[in-house]
Amino acid sequence: MSNINLQNVSKEYIMLNPVNSTSGGIYASKAGLPLIKFDISSSDAPLLLDGSQLRISGKITCKTGADGAITNTENHFNDGFCGRFSNLIDMVTISSKRLNQVVERVNNYSRIVPSVISSLHNGDDIHTGLYHEGDHLETPLLARHLVAAGSGNTQGGKTFSAPLYCGVLQSGNDMDLSKNGMGGLVIEILLKPDVSCVFGSDASTSADSFQISDLVLTAPVYRIKGAVPQPSRVSQFEFNSLSSIFQVINSSTSVVSMTPGFSRVSSIFMNFINTNEIGNQLFNSCRLGNVGQVRELRFSRNGQLFPISFRLETDEQNNAVLSNTNTYRSRCMIDRNYLESVAIKRYADTNKSGLAWNSWASGVVNRSQTAGNGGVTPGTAEGFGILYDAYGSGEDFSQVVFSFEVEADSADLDGSATNAQGVYMIFLNKNTINMSQDGISIQR
């Protein structure tokens, strides 16, 4: 590009409706379309998208199975950390229009967002900016009034304006949407079934459902006037993709191992939930559950301890009756590595988190496996993780076995179905998109 200076750059806001909208404009898992699709066109001149400021706005209406309004004193909840809109999303796919090529597909989206929100933001962030953007709160109990607000068919729904937590949009780099760049974008959002969204004892009894309407995507772009695309120029765009894998552990000493197939892994983080709660409207399917009294944790590469050459231990075995005392000794070693893995930076560089051992709002003072699963008490903000590379090219797991081993108290995981833990593992892998007039290629 040439002739680029501040006088030639103008910021614009592109506002788009879904391209697959029906006459009613309703999106839902039952009484509407379960897939939302936006199409951002390309341009001849350079057009840079600021993905971190991209917003999806609209209205969400929750109602009972009989189309009635929801009472704010009954047990109808959304997950607070996940937020009102993100709570409804199962998968997000970002594709290049140029070659109809998938750039990033984020599965188990509503399991990833709670870890990101609770790890990287403190209570001040959550109850101010994040609350107004995506209706984020620290506990499901506090989110109950958000479900009731604008519920039923006569209230018109409650408005939201939320970002998309995808690696390609949150990379910190502006993306070129021109014909020599990405050639435009296609954003597809697949919604979850109702039973995995609005939860609680009353929500289950009345078969609560949701619907989304009045959807608008707002994309801030920088248009560079007078710039001439250079046919021979190859530009690059780098981001960390979010790829999830689901596993199950069901014994007090469990090992999970696999070959992820990713060549540049920056970090891995994971969160947990009781398997019998997944897809059950009585329980919070977005809950950051707790394995129980964890004794030690280790990460390995091809069977050898890596990148830490020792086991991460806790002092929780000294607390005999957690269900009565609701106290524990801090998991300093595990928590520190978990925060590093989500932030992709060293612990000394992290300055905000909702994970705190003495915070009622974050719910981490209760170590029960079922803490907060019904919404009437605070949940947890738990997770495991490990940082491999905060600065360089990442760790190669394309043909290498990754594994972790966790040892918990035998009373927590005794092999029964009720104690089995679903493990959502998120691999943050470095990606490089090479763009030229001949097309795009992605190095994963």
C-alpha cells in the first residue's frame, strides 16, 4: 500500500442484518432459526476490521413453555460469567468469503466464555462494562432478574450488545477485508437447545425457552483512501485459535492423554462440570465446576513432565469436612498456572481476575462438586491450565502426546456416574494467515 497517512484514514461503522433472516426475524432453537449468519463484503481498497470492537446487538426474550412471563423470585437463571447472549451460543464459525475457507471454528463457545470472563476480569469490570455489553455478572443468582426482565410475549425482550470471543477477532490486530486480503467475512452462530440455556428448578418445571430478535452486527472498519493495492505484496495476520476437545474423568486418580494435532500451542486451559448436569435444564450447563478436593496435578509431553518438571500440589487434604466448613487452603500453584494459560502471559503480567479464594461473588470458597449447579447459591470459578509459550512460536503437539493427571480425594470421584466429570479442554494454537492476490493460506 502507498500514500497512507492519518488524513487518508477514516473510521466507519458498518451495520448489517443477518442474511438468513426470516419475515419474523426470530432466532431460536425451537420457534425460529437456530443459525444466525452475517456476511461482511470485501472492497477493492484496503479495509481494516477492528474485530475486538465488533458487536452483535438485539433483544432476547425468555418465556415459559406456555408462552408466559417469568417471575423474578422463582428459580430461572442464566450463567452470570457467560452472559445473557453468550449463554445461548453453541458454536461460532468465521470464514473468508474469498475462497469460502474456514478461518476459525469455536466449539463449546458457552464453556469457553466463562473461563475467559472470570480469569481476565475482576468484579469491577464485570459489573460495569461487561454487564452493559453482554449482561455478564459474577453469579447466576444475580443474573435471575436479567432473565425475568422483558420476559414473556408482551415485554418486547431485553436488549444486549455483545462481542464475539473468538481468537481471530480478539487478536489485537486489524484484519484486511479487501480483495487482496480476506476478501470479506462470513460469521455463523449456531444456537444451543433451550434446556442448555435457561436453567433452574422452576425453569425445568415450566420448560423455559428463549428467542432472539432485532439482530444487528456493528463492525468498525478503517477505510484507507487513495491506497493502491500492490499485487505482489503478501501480508500476514496472526491469531490464537480456540479449539476445544471434550473428555471424561471418573476416578480419583485420572489420566487424560491424546495427540492434539496442533503444531504451535501457546497454552491449554480446561474447565469441568458433572456429566449428569450437561443438557439438563435443572442445572447450569455453563458452570465452571470443581473436581473436588484436588491433591495434585501434573502435565506431561510424551509421558515426561513438561513444561513444569514437578507436580502441582495443594493443601486441601487437611480440610476434612468441606461441605460443613466451606473453607479450603489456597490452590496457589494450580490457580497461578490456570490464569497464565487463559491470559497467555506470565503471572507477573496479570493484573485482574475474578478468581479469589475469599470472594463470595466468585463462589470459589465452596469446594463441593455440586456448588451452585442449580443457581440459588454461588458457583465456582475453577479451572486447570498450563502456559507453554507467551512470546515465541508455540509448542509442537502435532505428533506428540499431551497428557495431564489429576489426583483427588476418593470421596469426590469414586467411579459412579454422578461423580464423573466432563472436561472441556481448550487449546490456544498460533495461526498465521498469508494473504496475496493469489489467495490465502493458513498455517496452523
